Amino acid sequence: MRVLLVEDDRMIGDAVYAALKDAAYAADWVRDGEQALLSLATHSYDLVLLDLGLPRRDGVEVLQQLRLQGNQVPLLIVTARDALEDRLNGLDAGADDYVLKPFAMSELLARARAVMRRKAGNAAPLMSNGRFTLNPATRQVCHLQRDETHTLSAREYALLQALIAQPGQIFSRSELESKIYGWGEEVESNAIEYFIHSLRKKLGSDAIQNVRGVGWKVSKDA
């Protein structure tokens, strides 16, 4: 899952960015409203964490512009503006939830997961393709046929989550890299193959299928 963090406060931004990486998200961080709109125009995201008091363009303006363009990406406002009017304005402008600073990081991540589930039309906290079930809160995968549970690394989890979110969909190397790496992160040439090999060792050689010359997929098991 790829997240855009829009936050101009370096201390808060550092903390949230680190928490997102630890939670297996590929995260991009921008620090003003204009950069946010540019990023959203040129990249696809699964979630946006948006501050309101931004340089160059206010967060509410960013949100309004985003929704006017028809972009329905799940969006969570994260701000110190605690007045009722501010909260109502943010939600009416198209935000999916509103979190006040200061906040507990665990609550922010839980609200982010809930927002993405609701947008996907699935209120269940777990993700499954019928064979494997992922728990984003613990970064664990359960092999239902074997009744085994494995704790995955952040990269392993992010890759498997991307595949299971769209069972049957073939993902190329570059598509998977964009799901698990943020801007500026070094990507080794065989990184995707390494993580797939690691997942197959834990879950079975047929857990992830290779489509020669195209990419990889997981099946939708009954």
C-alpha cells in the first residue's frame, strides 16, 4: 500500500513517516500543499494523510481540489485545528476521517486501516484471498490450509498485501516496486525476486505464481 504524507512539521513528519515504514507502507512525504497536488496528479496512492496548516496552499484547498478532480483516494486529515467548524469543514470537503494532534501513533494507524477498508467496501479488519489471511495490525499471515501463522518483514508484508488485494491480477516488477518502496529508497535489481523467494519458503512454492515475461500474481482460492 502506498501512502502520501502531507505534513510541514519536521518532527511530526519524521515520526509518522517512520511509523508508516514500520507498518509496511510505502510512504512519500511532501511538506506543502502545492507539492501535495503535484504528487497526487502524477502518482497513485492508497491513502493520504493530510495536515491542514500547510505552506503555499491550505490543506482544505488541497482536499477540495482533489475531490473536484474526481480523485476519491481515502484521505485522513491530521491537524491541530480542533474547532468544531474546522472538523465539519474538513469532513464536508471530502475527508474520510479527522484526527487531532497530538495523537497516539497506534490510533492513527488503526484509523488509516479503517478508512481504507471502508473505501474498499470491506469493513472486516483482515484481508484474505481464501487461502491466506493477512492481519495488518500484527503484520502476520495465516496459511488457512496448513493452519500456520507467520510474521512477515515489512517488505514481505507489503508485497503480499499488494498481491492479495487484487487476486488474479498480474503485477509487473515496476508495479510491485512502486507498492513497497517510497521516493528515494534504493531498490536492488533483484529485490522483488528476493522477497517472493522468501515468501514462498514460508508459505509454499505455489503461494505466488510467476507469469513468465509478465510478472506475478496470487490466485483467488475458494
